[in-house]
Amino acid sequence: MTSRAPDPGRRNPRSRAAILAATRELLAEAGFRALTIEKIAARAGVGKQTIYRWWPSKGAVVFDALLALSETPEGAESGTPGTVELPDTGDIDADLRTVLRATVAEFADPAFEAPLRALYIEMITDADLAADYRRRMAAPINEAKRRRLRTAQEQGQLHPDADLDLIVEMLYAPLTQRWLLGTGPLDRDFADRLVTNALHAARAPGAAAPDDQRE
Amino acid sequence: MTSRAPDPGRRNPRSRAAILAATRELLAEAGFRALTIEKIAARAGVGKQTIYRWWPSKGAVVFDALLALSETPEGAESGTPGTVELPDTGDIDADLRTVLRATVAEFADPAFEAPLRALYIEMITDADLAADYRRRMAAPINEAKRRRLRTAQEQGQLHPDADLDLIVEMLYAPLTQRWLLGTGPLDRDFADRLVTNALHAARAPGAAAPDDQRE
Amino acid sequence: MTSRAPDPGRRNPRSRAAILAATRELLAEAGFRALTIEKIAARAGVGKQTIYRWWPSKGAVVFDALLALSETPEGAESGTPGTVELPDTGDIDADLRTVLRATVAEFADPAFEAPLRALYIEMITDADLAADYRRRMAAPINEAKRRRLRTAQEQGQLHPDADLDLIVEMLYAPLTQRWLLGTGPLDRDFADRLVTNALHAARAPGAAAPDDQRE
Amino acid sequence: MTSRAPDPGRRNPRSRAAILAATRELLAEAGFRALTIEKIAARAGVGKQTIYRWWPSKGAVVFDALLALSETPEGAESGTPGTVELPDTGDIDADLRTVLRATVAEFADPAFEAPLRALYIEMITDADLAADYRRRMAAPINEAKRRRLRTAQEQGQLHPDADLDLIVEMLYAPLTQRWLLGTGPLDRDFADRLVTNALHAARAPGAAAPDDQRE
DNA sequence: GCCTAAGCGAGACGGTACGTCGTGTCTTACC
DNA sequence: GGTAAGACACGACGTACCGTCTCGCTTAGGC
């Protein structure tokens, strides 16, 4: 079982960084369709085998390239990578507006958008990668979102029965969809309307009905 | 300008049908990654050039394969393809439940799911294809959804100011997201909860804030 | 059976010629160890697949490159490719000297030597190629050599029982060996001594002992 | 200058033996084309560097593997490796028959044949290796052959002017050629005919004409 | 009996070439 | 002129070895 995996202790961190940087550059310059393992290796000044040795797929490289982007700009190995926290001014409406507007801004930044788009494409046909993404990227962020909503709920700003998990999806899925497919403008107004409507749902009585009648 | 376009009158309908059928079969059997123009041509007993002559990209073939699936099972060229209508029993809540549960069922059908997934992947990197999809497939369906909500609004089941376009997105985007990325179970319960929460939003006062400051 | 072989009628003769020319050039420039399919394809301006489609191995390409060298310098498709004839002045000794000296000269010509050396290396590990070589290149030449010796034998210049096949091998194998391995100088003197000694053997009485006691 | 050469005193004889044994095994099992440094190292349980440290090329390893085969099966470091002696019963004809038949038998033994064939291939493109082979393996054997012929010559069994060096080549080159390229059966009959004809040449008057007219 | 330098197993590394697959274009022969 | 067939130049795939390089670990002598 342990016999096939290479020893991470021997891994050359310079090569790793060069590969991730090359991946980001190529995505920003030419888009996902032009991203090939050969070009990454050539740009990074690295043998192809070094990529195949450490990543199971091109999607996994893209994933790491994106992760590396979020991490330590330069300094220490990031304080506590798992702890994400949303702003809490006491006003759930304003706070969500802030957060969704920030997300809209991220989607407008090519340096972030290009690798993320590439990652989504890979995830759609690679369930393993999708699971990895959920576990390592999405899960902590979603947890933070739910936490913020729960605080608001406890403070009486949301209905005690509100279906908080669903509210999170209703907030973000429309955003993601417009970004991925261009099905509509992706601006602050859209973010604001999403917040307004999602919070209406979360304030209504009898929101959650988890008496799951199985299909 | 006219010199390059092939004459559609001379097009061989048997070849066209064979190509679309082969595309669907290959997608169902082996998934999107294994779908190649060469395999489609071989399976359809058709020259590669016949595909390149009539479709601008592989995504366009997939699109047509999916369209052909929705159309006339065998008989006439379908009465009026543009006219979609949602059920209207007078109870918006029940009707939406019916419709979303049907969508959930569609996503569970491999014959439908495989080409649609392939199409989504293509659209994410092909804006032209995405625009085509919106115009020819999504637009009429979305129009029907909005129509049904407007009827309910006019009957007083929804708030007069409800942001109906947004409600449609909040209903369907979470569904699509779970399907594409597997971010959660995709069942009747989820559909029902979506309907419940979206309608809460649509019944709240002051829903829409159409003081749309365009970006 | 016939299904796997490509149709030679569709073969592009310009590509074929370019491949063989590139092979000869690369061999002359850098020797056998530097000869790769990729370099041949690049130099010939040809896709690798075009080589793999028409030749079963690198050795087969080298073989054809060598054959093409011997054929039609430019004009017609060569009169009768199979008919080789050695000089016959009536003096077997002088004629053999002429022929072996010519062989020595050939081995000194890099344009001929390089591909032939490459071909020998391939043949040593590829029995199929070796058989092909014997059938298409060596056989007609050996037949001509035996013919010339037989004429001399009929004219009484050689013993009636002389083992002519063996004499041919004793004439040429030492030449080939010195060429391949550099086991000694390869000059006209060596050629002359080979002729002298081989003819001594061919003139001795009781040369052949075909009372083959099988091992 | 002395800084780069490793100290032979520190060489691990167990590794050396394992490498040579692995080389022979791999050659016998899969032939020359499958012989790689990596496979040798893996089979021998040795680091690649240990091979690169002590041998300049793969051919050199093969050479040593072959040498080790001829040497001491296990015991002492072989009496005097340089001293080879051909049988001498007083009958040159019978003795040569014995020796050539033994050579034929060697070529039929895969344990000996496989490394020797590999060595020949290397020598054809590696002049240094060829020179080494001549000096350390071929020279003493050829010297013994010439010695035996000279003895026969002194006893009047061969002509006083016989070109003994050439006779040796005419005896062995045809044998080697048939072995390497499979140009004909390699059996006792062939060996016997070679001896008969070569000795005819060696008994004829005026054999050698070393009045070398330089080309 | 310690120290240090070498050989050693292991295997990551930057590369080159392999042989295969798919792309989109072109050509040939048929209808 | 559309079509089935498939050759073509091209480029990427994922794998195998190359020869070099760094790691710890053993294993001498030399002190």
C-alpha cells in the first residue's frame, strides 16, 4: 500500500513552486484549453516525470496552483490554514453583502478566475478531484458561512427554523452559475439582490421541514 | 462570404442522424473524455469531413445530439418546438414541486445526463456555444418558468414586488450545482426544500430592489 | 489479413523520399546512435505517424534508405533492379581483385558506410530484417558472385570440385569483419591477398567434401 | 587527474559480482534490446551510481559480464588469464577441426551467445570498446591460433610462405558472420569445410605477397 | 575508540525519445 | 458537390531510460 507512493521528503520544493507558478501563468495567458503538461514542464524548466510523479492528474496540478495562490504570499507557512472567518459586525445583511460583493470581485480577477475555471472543468469529469476540492477548499469556507448564519439566527435576526445549509446554496449557486456560464451580469447589484432574497427566505416561519419523505 | 458555407439542401439527413446517435451512444458508454470526432465518425460510418463540414465544434455536435433527444421521438418534426409550458393547477407551490422533482429525475437519467454534462463542459470554455445554448434551449424554458411565476403573482400567491427572475435562479442554480459537482444529495426532498424557501423569498414584502445601478 | 495494412496507393511519394533522404543525412552527420524517429520526422518535415504507418521499425527505414541509394540516381525506375553482373574479362583473378577493391572503396565512402553500418546493427537483433536484407539485397549479389566463379570453374580456372559457396564467404566475410570491428586495415592489399588465398583454395583438388555427416 | 578516479581498493566485490550476474541473466532472459542500466541495478539490488562509477558504458559492463563468464567458475582468480593454448596433436587439420567445432558449439550456447552478441553490437558503434575487446579477449586467442599454425608451418604441414594471419581470418570470419546474421547453417560440416579450404590456401605455393603496394 | 572520507542503496531530477492518439485539413474515388 | 475513406503535419499524451545529483547509512583506515 505504502510501496507505490514516492517519499515526499525527497521532493524538491523549488520544482514544485516552479510548476505551480508555470501553471498559473499559462492559464492566465492562454486559457485552459492551451494548458498541457508538456507546456507546464517546459515553462517550469522541469521534466514531465516530475509532474507525473507528484500529481495524479492535470486537474490536481491546477488545484494546487490555486491553493498556493491563496496561501502565504511569501512569509510563514500560513498561520492556521483551516480557520476561515467571515466578518461579523452584528448586521447579517450588511455582512453578507460585503462577502458576496467580494466574491463577485474575485470572479473578475483573471489571476484567480482562470485557474478556478480550469479546476471546475476538471471537477465536472473527475469525481475524485471534486471530492478533494470539497474537503480541502469548499468545506472550511462553507462551514464559516454556516457559522455566520447561525450566529445571526441565535441573535434572532433569522427564523429559528431556517434551513441554513440551503440558504448558503441559494446564496452562492446563482453566483457561480452566472460566472461559469455567463447567464447574466455578475455585479454588486446581483450580489445584493441575492442577499436580500435569501434572507427573506431565512426569516420566514416554518422554513425548514426536514421530515424527509424519502423519494 | 457565401462561397464557404456548404449548401444545406444537399445535406444527407441519414448521416446527420447517424452522427447524433453515435454521439449519444458514445457519451453514455464511455463518458465525455472518451468522446472524439474520430470515434463518432467511425461509429456512425461517416467520414470525418462530414462532421467538420456541418458543425463548428465538438460541443455543437453534442448540443445537437441533446436537442435531437428532446425532439420528436420518431414522427413529425415536432409541432412548435419553441412553445414550452409548465403545469398550472392554480397552486404554485405544488406545481413548482412537480417541476423540480421532474428535473431531479432527468438528472438521474444517464441517457440525458451524459450529453448534458458534456455540453456544460464545452460551454464553460466556449462562449459562443453557451450563447447558442441560452438562446435555443434555456431561454424558452426560463421564459415558461417566469410566466408561471407571474401568473401566481397576478393571482396574489406571490408578493407584487417579487424579483421573479432571481427566484428562478435561486430555484435552479442550486440544483444544477449539486448535479454538476456532486456537492450534495439530489433528491425530492432537496427539490421540495428549494421550492419552500424560494417561495418564502417571493412572498416577502420589498423583495425586489430594482433601483438597478448598472455597473 | 489484408485489413491492417494501409493502402500503398494512397502513399505520398514526396514524404517517402523526404524520410529516406533525412535518414541518410542524419546518419552521415551524427551516426547511428543519434538516429531517432523524431529527428527523421522533424528533418523530413513529416509527422511521426507517417513513418510508423509505412515502416515496421527503424531498421526498415534504414534499409529502404540504403536501397534508395543504390537505385535510380534520378531517371527511370531502374531498368532491371534484380540483375547484378560482375565483370568478366576471362581472368578470374583480375576480376575478383577489381570487385573486392571496389567493395573496399565502398566501405570508405561515408554516404554508403553509415547507413550500412546502421543496418547491420539492426539486423543483428532483428531476424526479420536480416531475412529481408538477405532476400532483397544480398541474395542477388551473392548469386552474381557464384555465377562468376562458376564460369571460371567451367573454363578450367578453378578445380571442378571447388566449394564455390564457401569460397564466396571466405572472400567477403573477412572484409566485412574488418570493416565492422576495425580488426585490421581495410585496403587494396588486403583485398588482393584475400583473392590470392581464396583462389588457392578454389584451385586445390578435393576442395568440397559434401559427404555431410550431420551433427 | 587523480581526484576523479574512484579508489578501486574500496570497491565492493559483492556488488560487482551481482551486477555482472544480473547482466547475464537479463541478457539471457530478454535479449539485448531489453538490457538497461536501471534493470541491471534493480535486479542486482544496487544503486545506479555504483554502475556508473565503475564502468564507462553499458558495453563495458557486458564485456566484463562475458569475461567473468570465462573466468574461474568460483575458485581462485584463474591461473594465468593471458595464456591460451590450442590443442596440438601434430595433425593441424584435425586440431583445427576440433577448435572450430568447439567454437560452433559455443555459439549454440545461449548463456555465452547472448552476452557476446550484445558485446558485438556495442563494439560496432564504440571503437574504444572494440579496441579493449581486441586487446584483452581477441588478441591472446588470435595469438594462440597463429602460434598453432606457425608450428604446423615449421613442421612442413603448411607452405613456408603461407599468409598465416590471413588464414586465421578466413577461418573465423565466415563463422562469425553466419552466427551474427544467420546467413547460413552453423554446424560441424561448415566448420570442417572451412578448415579444409583454409588449409588448401595455406598449402599453396606463393601464398603471401607482402610487397604491399600502398593504395 | 573516534573521525572522517569513501562507497553504497535508493531514488528524485532535467531531459530525450518512445509509440499512440486525436486534431483539423487535404486528396481520392464514388455517386 | 456531398460523401466514405483515410493519409497527412502536428502536437500532446503517459512511459521508459538516460546520466547526474543528493540523501542517509555503512564501513574502512588514520589518528
